[in-house]
Amino acid sequence: DEGSNRGRGNKRRGTVGSKFKRSLNALMDLITSTSPHYIRCLKPNDEARPNNFVHGRVLEQLRYGGVLEAVRVARMGYPVRLKREEWKERYGTTLGIG
């Protein structure tokens, strides 16, 4: 009877939802096993033309994205990124948590 075999194929191959769940779990495992760094994308021009670098537009994106401020702070010698435990050890007492 064909009707009795309907659900069996899905169990062997898996549903779209179960495949997505496995894929998502694999991605989460990969992310938690790494130390991610973030990449900030900049548009070199508003016309999407190759070899057309508009300096003012790129500078504006760097400024509004906080990149220039982060560079300025790092140049002054302040840490830009601290692990949670390092931050807590260094600054926690000022907040009463260290």
C-alpha cells in the first residue's frame, strides 16, 4: 500500500527542518570553538563601480562605524578588547563586583 510508505522516506533522509537543525547545530559548534573577529565591510563608492574609491565616503563610514575612535583609543594605550575575567579583575572593584 503506497499510503503506508509516505512517512518512512522522511525518516531515512530527514525533513527539511531536521536538516536545518543539524546544520545550525554544526554552525553553532564551529562558532563556539573559535575566537571570532568581526569584519566591517565598507562601500568604496555609491555607484558600485569597480576601481572607483571615494575617500570621503569611506572615511565617513569609518567615522560613523566607530572604527576611527577605536583606533584613537588604542593608540592612547587603552585596551580595546579585554576578556571578561581580565575586565572584572581590572575594573570590577570600582563597581563593587571584583
